Amino acid sequence: MKTVLRKRRSRASNLWEGVVAARRWMLVYGLLIFLPACIMLFVYYEQSSRILQEEVTQTMQQTLKQAGINLNSRLNYVQNSSNTIFMNNKLYENLDPANPIIERIAQSKELRNLLESVQSAPDIVRARVFTDPANLYGFDLLNLFPLDKLKESPWHEEVLNAGGSIVWTGIYEENYLDSGPARILSCARILRHPRNFEQTLGVLMLDVPESLVTDIISELDFPAQSRVYMVDRSGTIIYSAEQFLIGTKAKLASESDAEGIRERSESGVDLFEMRAPIKAADWRLVLEVPKTGLTHRATTLSQWSSIATIAGMTIMFLILVFMLMAFIINGMNRRIQSVFKTIRTEGVEGLEESRSDKGSDFYLLEQVVDHLVNRVKDLMEEAYRSKMMEREAELRALQAQINPHFLYNTLDTINWLAISRDADDISHMIESLSDYFRLSLNKGKDHVCVADELELARVYLEIQQNRFPSTFEFVIEADQEASRCVIPKLTLQPIVENALLHGIRKNKRKAGTISIRAEQRGDELEISVKDDGIGMEEQLASSLLSSSRPLLHAEGSGSSYGLYNVNERIKLLAGYEYGLSVRSRLGEGTVVIVRLKAMKEDKIK
């Protein structure tokens, strides 16, 4: 008794020493690897995030600046067109009230041609002149308008006070007489008498479509949560994809027009603000990007760099782990060699004595292995029983999906409706379907005679002939002794279904034939299902019964157990010397042979 207690204390002590040693090694591993790795990752993340954030913001600033340059260039073109008209004497001769009306009428056509030639440019939708109503002949209202109409515009005073300089309006909606409403912005300037600057002859306006701005801004590739808008010299938003912002004051970081990147907060969200000038109109493009979105953008750009860094650190970790594991395994190997040496020299009895002296680790390991071996045996037996129960449960679950009485009554009703409408083909198909379900359910029995199983195959093939007319024929033969034998239910149906759907139906060039023959040979029952379809390679045919694999299903074919499951079910019920065999050659068809022990119904329990 004392010896047993002493052995147990020794084993517990050795086990505790092993736990302490394992903890010590884990602590050393954490100090040597994880702490330096965490520090390196943190430093790398901070440095790379800062550098990439600067690069991304600079790239976005350059992109915004380029958009401002493009927009400025196109507005300059419109201003140059305005200058061309502004310097044309024909414009002033036509608008000068001192000239005789006869001359002005003659010159009005030239003025209209001049304005129409300008608006033929791609960025100018309309050239308009607002002048004294006395200069309007026949109420033009296409290029010439009364000056009083301009007084309703919010920029009227700004145009008058500019003294002939160009003034750009914001984006607004104009309803043209000939083309309907359009959203535009205009280049406007006052026209003064060339010999009397105090006298105003009218206002020249060149209208530009809103798409001139939207086309340039829509091409910018910024993070999803960013916002791009355009402000005038007073800081009022004159363009934004969000219409409710137009006309409101922008919350800028400062009133300075200088370019650059600024930081500010709005509603608790930290933003980067970037600006680009549009000098032609004294406007500014403004980009607001949340820092979170910019961080995501920087993370995307640093993907390859991060992968390279992580791969390098992973290799370093693996090297250190291998060194640590090599040290531990070397120590364990010495102990295992000591155990083997004891077994060779002193036998198992010597190992039993050495367990208390050299530690209980391997003794505990041996006990665990013995327990696992016994447990595996129990699990194998349990798995065998479970597999048999699972097969039966799958079959019953398939049968339980159908309410026989409801199905028969419904099919009978449909059959009488078809007969009443002289639809004999529908009636025949419904009768076949009713027979199919009746035979497949078999009143809940697990076994069926060969005659009923063949009848089930015949009904199934007749239904498929109605679905696919003139595509195949079938022949069913059985000797008298074989017809009275009993086989597991639904043995032939999956095989016949495969022969039709994966053999005959895939051969589009000719109609096929399915032959089913059942015969008893001594104490064995043999049923063959032969088709002249496309066949398969011998390697594939030999693998159908060796591994469970999903079958291809035709439309409406439902679920199938397949050749593998039918073969396994026969082996479980009849023995491993029985089952299926498959012979096939590509282009010549397939033969599936079912071999079972010939049993009559009175011998089935």
C-alpha cells in the first residue's frame, strides 16, 4: 500500500514538474518572440500609416489641383469667346440707339449670326444679349432679350458694378424658348457705348452647361465618404452633388485662399480639407475627406508592403519556433530512447519499475493511448450501428415526405378531371405517377419483391417517356423464380435513373435503349441494368462504388441515393460478398449488375 502511494506521489510530482516546465517555456517563448514582434508591428504600423497618409493626401491634393486646372482652362476658353464678341464693332453698331433704325434692322441679322457662331462651341450652349427693348425686332427671345428681365437676377448689381469685367454666375436653371429648361452657369459682362462709357448698351452673357463642372468632378476618384464642392469668393457653395448644400455657407478651416491641406472637425468628425483655385472665375474647389476614410485608403495602398512585412515576421517566428521545438524534441527523444533501452534490456517489467524513478509522463501517455485504443474500438462499433440506422432513417425520411392518402386522393381527382376533358395522355401519366408512388412507398415495408421493383422501374420509365418522347425504349425481362425473390426497396430506381439521365439523355445523336433483366442463378439473384448511352471511362466507372460523391441531378429528378449508397446498403443488409458491379466503356454504354442472396418473402423477418 505504501509502495502504491509512493508511486502515485512520484507521478503527481513529475506531472506538476512537467506543467511548470511547460509554463516556463511558454513564458520564454512569449518574451523572445511575441514582445519584440508586437513592438516591431506597432512601430511599423505607426510609421507606415503616417508616411502613407502623407502620400495619399498629397496625391489627392494634386488630383484636386489638376481638376481645378482643367476647369479653369475650359472657363478661360469661354472668357476668350466673350472677349472676341466684346471687341466686335458690329455688336455696338447694332445696339447703338443713335444709329438709324434702318441700319440696325439690316445689322440685326449679322448680330444674330455672330451670336450663333459663338454658341456653336462645345462648352457654350447659348450666347445672349440683354438690351433695350427697342432693339428687339419680332420679339426674338432666342439670343436677344429685354434688359429689364436681367434685373430679376441676383447677380444683376454685381455685373453692373464690374464696369465691363467678366462676372461668373452660380449654377441656376434657365428655361429656353426653343429647348426647354437647362441647368447652366453664365459668363456675364456689361456692354458700354464705345464713345460714351457712361451709357449702357446692354449685357452680354455666354451660358455654359452644368455638365462642364460635373464631368470633371465626377471623374475624381476619392474615398466614398469624401465630399467635393465649389465655392465662390464669399465662401458660398455654388456647386455640390448634394443639392441641399447649394447656396449655403461652407464651413472652411480658414478664409485664406492659399492651397494646402488643413485639418478641422465637424460634428465630432475629424476632416482633412484641401483646396484648388479656379482663377478664371475666382472660385475654389474644396475636398473634405474624413480621416477614417483616408486611413482606409492608406491601408489599401500599403497592402503589398504589409504582406511582405508579415511574411518576413512569420518566417522569423517559424525559425524561432523550430529552434525551440528542436530543443524540446531533443530532450524528449533522449527520454524515449531511455525507455526503449529499458524495454530491450529488462522488458516491460523493467519499464514498470523505471516509471516511478524517471517520471510519470510516459506512463501517463501509455495510459492515455490504451484508453484511446479502447475508445476507438467502441466508436467503430457504434459507427457501424449508426450507419445502418442512418441508411434506414434516410429511406424512411424520404417516404415520410409524402402523405399517401392525400397524394392518392389528389391524383385521383386530377385523373377524373383529365378524363372529363378527354385528356387521355394526361390521365395515363397521372395513373402512372400514382402507381409509382404506391409502389415506392410499399405500405412502409423495407423489402419488396422483384416483380414490384421491376413494375416501379417500368412506371418510372413510362413517365419519362412522356416527358422525353422518342428518345429511348426499354425492355424488362424476369424469370418466374427471380420475380418472387425479395430485395431492399428502391434498389433499382436510382440505377435506372442514372442510366436514363446520365447515359441515354446525354447522347443527343440517337435514341437509346434500356434493358433490365432479372434471373436467379442457384442461391444468388442477379439483376442487370444495361444502356447504350454515352458510357464513361473505365477509371470513372471503377470509382463510382469506392467513394461517396454527389450525383448530377436532372431538372425535377429530386434526390437520389446513387450507386455508392445502394451498393453500401446491399452490403450492410446481405453481406460484403454481394453488391453492385459496373462495366462501361466510353461511347459504348454501361452495364450495372446487382447481386444479392436469393430470398423469398416468407424468409424475411
